[in-house]
Amino acid sequence: MAIDDDYNLAANRPPDIATSGVVAIFFHLLKASLGSGILFIPHSFQIAGWVSAIVCSLIIGTLVIHTAVVTVQCSQELCKRARVPSLDFAGTCEMSFKLGPKPLQNLGKTFATFTNIIVCTSQFKTAVVYTLYIATAFMQVIEHNLHLDMHVRFYIMLFLPFFLLLSLIPNFAWLAPFSIIGSIFLFSGLIGTTFYLLADFPSPSRMQKFTSFDQIPLYCTFFLFAMHLMTVLLPLENTMKKPEKMPCIIVCAMTVNIMTNLTFGFLGYNKYIELCDTVIKNLPMDQALAQMIKVVIALSVLFTYGLMYMVPVKILWPMIASKVGDKFAYEAIFRMFGVFLTTSLAAAVPHMLPLLGLLTALTVTTIILFIPILIELATKWDYSSKAFRVLLLTKNFVIGVLWFLLVLFGVTGNLHEIIVDMKGLKPPEDPKCIS
């Protein structure tokens, strides 16, 4: 099938949808990628050493930009071939196989289903991490001021009603105010935290440059969590007046994101050599401003919970509704069941960093590295010369090997940390990280 270069994507999209300009999309991407994941980067610098962290970040960041751009370009090319105005992430996966090499054409729906499962698992993983972060952040402030000594599971259950209420908000429009407030709180908290990181600036010579090789995959999984925005790229691209500008916007927004994460990670590690799981917990508890920052950032994560939770609901519920009926009572039960499931996992394994690393290694690495190379191979194979096919295979083979290594070492390393924690073999947590 020849590519129809005359098919104009923006012109064929409904005018009430194709309304976003370049600047708006840039800031949407910046906001989507620069979220709560940045809070874990200083601790990740401590894990790998600051030189290793910077080198790995630049390599992984470049790969993330590449796979993001490739995914968008392939999606646009597939839209032209199929003469459809837009495709989402799973739709791009399905269409790449359906319009790709003959052996793959009957596997399109399978690829789309696989992608949706991974995306939903990734979002539920984020719900688990959000639950643990909110619980531990409020635990630190409450126990310091009220001199309590409760288990983190108490605080997880304390916030369960809030998670349930946020999960029942019916659509993205109703979630918009929560998202805006959450963004304001997050950036306010990050600005306040930066003030502490720059005050009485210590000598960087105290920091380790390198630690050990087995810590590098762990660092990479945390950095990928902070950089993850693959699932929002195509929904945003689908709203653009000039979708051809999207690759350039991705490069600019994600470059800013990489530099911001590196700066925050370096400053956080330099200020607090012995870091808690998130640098916010290292802020002094005897200062009202520091306590306010902790609460504000925890609230920002809480207010973002509903928006993050809506993604798997929008993917999974239509499939379930086709079997049981599209009644709000059924949908409410489904939404609350997911909250109970993720909250139970958080309570069962209340070890935020290794759990984050484990679930990120299984899901986010696949979304960012593995799925895009399958899309590109399927999309370009029949339209490429033999020489280009060799280059395509070589490049994607290298990315595939990297994906496999990150999954292998990320899963085994973090699983080991969880087992050590649960057996009580790990040294007690630093008191400043608790109260």
C-alpha cells in the first residue's frame, strides 16, 4: 500500500478537537513528564553515584526521546496509510501490525491488548506508589507533631476514603480543577525544596562519583519512572493544529525535563548525602516551612491520584461494560475494586523504593523501550530497502537488549530488596525519614 502523503491529518480532525497550539502542547508535555517522579531522583543519585547517574540519565534520556519521536512519527504515517485522522497508543500498535508485514497482520488486536494491559498495570503501579508516598509523608509530619508511633499501614487506611472518592469522579473535565491545584502545589513545593537545597551549599566533593555496576539498572528504572510520558504523547498529538510539529516539541520538552531532573538530583544528593526515599523527607522537621512543603507536595500527589487512576478506567471499563452492561453502579464497583486492590498491595508491601523499581522495570521499560521498537519495525519494514532494514534491525536490537537487561536486573535487584526488607534483614530506617 502506498503512503498517501496528501492526506492532511489536522484538516481531517474535527475542528473542536484540533485546537492545541505548539506552546500549549509544549507545556502540557513538560507538566506530564515533570511530576512526582523527580522527588526520587536525588536518592537515585545516591544509589548510582553522581557521575554514573548523569551518564546514565543522558543515555536513557536520549533513548526515551528517540522512542517517543519514533512512536509519534510512525503513528502519523499509519494514519496516512489508513486514512484516519488520529490513533491512540494502543491503536497505533494495532495498526502497525495490521498494515505491516504479512505474518503480523492477524496479530494487531493481540498487540493492542498486550499494550493496554501493560499501560493499565503501569498506571495501577503509580497508584500504589502514590498511596505509599502520601501515607509516609503525612505519617512523618503527624508523628513528629503529635508524638505518635503508628505503622504506615494505619496511614494507608486513613487515606483510603479519599482515594475511593477521587476514583469515582466520572470524567477528565471534573478532574481538571484537582489537576490544576495539584500542579500548583507540586511546583510550589519544588521551589521551596530548591531553596533548602541551595542554602548553605556544601562541597560536592563529599558525593560518591560511582558506586557499583549492579546499582546502575536500579537507577535507570527510577529515571525512567521520572521521564515516563509515552501514554500521553498521542492523545496530545491528536489535539494539535499542526501535528507535524510534535517531534520537535518532544525533543525540546524532554530535554528540559532531563536537565531539570539532573539538576534536582545533583543538588539533592549534594545537600543530603544520606537520603531518604524522597528528598522531601530530609527537610528539617523543626521548621514550619519544611513541614508545609512536605504537606503541600503530599497534597499535590493526592490531587493527581484521580487523574492518574482515570487512565486504566477509560481503557478497561468499556471492555467490561460490553459484558456486564454500562451501568454507573457497576462502574463504581469496578473503580472501587481497583482502589482496594492497589491499596492492599501498598499495605502488603509498604516498601516504596524497591516496589517502585520492581513495577517500573516490568511495565515502564516495556512501554518506553520495547513497544516502540515493535511499532517501528512493523511500520517501516515493508517500505525499507535492504540496507535500511539492516540498520533498523541493528538499532532496535541494541535497544531490545537494553530493555531486557533493565527488566532482568531491575526485577531481580528490587525483588531482592523487598525480600530483605520483609525478612527484617535490612538496617532500621534513619529516624529522620520517619519523624
